[in-house]
Amino acid sequence: MLTALLWITLITSIILLTAIAAPIRVSCKAIYKEEGRRAELNAAACYMHPLILRAEYSSANEQVKFFILGFEKKSGVDKDGEDNQDINEEDTDMNGLDEDISINTDAENIDTESVNTEDADADNINIDGTDTEDNINAAYTDSKPDAKEKTSFGLSKIKSTINDIKRNRLYKIISDKPLRKKLLRWLKLSFRHITRAISFEKLKLHARIGLQDPATLGKIYGYFSAAQSALTPRRYNIDLSMEPVFTEKCLDIDSEAKIKTTLSIILWQLIIIAGAFPYLRLRKMIRK
């Protein structure tokens, strides 16, 4: 019995360690051509091994495909089914539209008859409109508030709103300068550890850019060259290139990126980020 429990514990530990240490790879390829305004996007993600668990997306058919142990598991509805469903919905909508048109025509005939009778009754009534308009204008001018009263009321409302905000506990927490410094430091630390959790296996960007203004194109090329020299360390497979075109207006982009990570690295970085949060200072400010 004890031997069986030990074997079960050993096998479970090996499976968990394999699942945590298994690589997660994500690749993405995007192409844009100015001629025809054609854009393509292909993305894929796999866990452990592409034959075990893989997902693919292509903008050509706009469909996500899942592969489990080498077998494809389709998701979504086929385009033929969607087209047939759309046709059926259009037929039902047209039938309902015909019924609505017949109902609306009957209602319009009734409305025109009632409007004609009302117009005939209104023509028989004689109203002296000048006196009523003068009385309405006089009452409106008497009821209009003074501009000074409006301004004072608006200022008092703004002051009361500001006082309510200052009495709020969230405002007191945000206005604490030491807490703001610690939160800013924590955000920088979090960003640094998040970038460490992801490693680039490949980064490619080939661009062919042409603008009407040569000065603007020269500035863009200078910025791109500076970024190329800064983002091309030796340990990464990074391929950046830009071709400036001064004779025509164009935009052609060919890009590809591959990243890799593991669940163990993600969990470890999240533990570091969670442990560096300023809980004590935040608790002290909440209790005030």
C-alpha cells in the first residue's frame, strides 16, 4: 500500500513538473501591402509540443483551429452555414417588412382622416395670439434667474463637490506622497519582471515606406536606425530593416515575432510582483 502511494506521488510530481516547465510558444506573422491594401495575419500558439496542443488562426478564412494530440478540433460555424442562415433571416425580415408596410398604410389613412378633422375644427376657432404671447414672454422674463445668482450657485456646487472628493478615503490614499512613490516603484518593478517572463526567439520587421514629404521620411528613417541599433542585442534573433522610398508614396510591412515562456517562469515572476507590493503602507492609509 505504501509503495503504491509513493509511486502515485512520484508520477503526479513528474506530471506537475513537466506541465510547469513545458514551454509555451507563440508566433505571429503580419504582412501589409499598399498595392490593393492587402493585409494578412497568421498566428499560432502551442503548449509542450505542437503535436500535443496547438492553436492556429489565419485571417484568410477567419477561423481558429485547435489541434489536440494531432487531431483537429474545429470551432465556429462554416461559412456555407452562415450564408444559408443569413439568407433565411433576410427572407423572414422581408416577410415581416411586407406586413409592417400594410399595417403602416392603414394607420396612415386613419391618421390623415383624423388630422383633416382636427384642422377643420381649428379653423373654426378664433384666437387672439398677441395677448397670449405677451403674457407668456412677461412671465418667462419674471421667472428667469439673475446671472449673479447662477454664478454663485455654480461656484457653491463646485466647492461642495471638491470638499466631498477631499473627504473621500480613496483621495486620501492617492494624495499620500510616500505611498505614491512606493506604487510607482512597484509598477516599474512589475514591468521589468513581466518583460523577463517573456523571451523573444525571433523578431523580424521589414518595412518599405514612402512619403510625400522627404524631410518627414528622413526623420522616420533616423528614428528607425536608432531603434535598430538599440534593440539588436547579440543574444536575440532580431532582424530590423527599413527601405525609404523618396519617389513614391507606399507602405509595405513584413513582420514576424516568436516568443517563448513557461508556466514556472510566469508564476515565479508573479510571486515576486505580489511580494513587492506596499501592503503595509496601504493598510496604514486605509485605517486612517
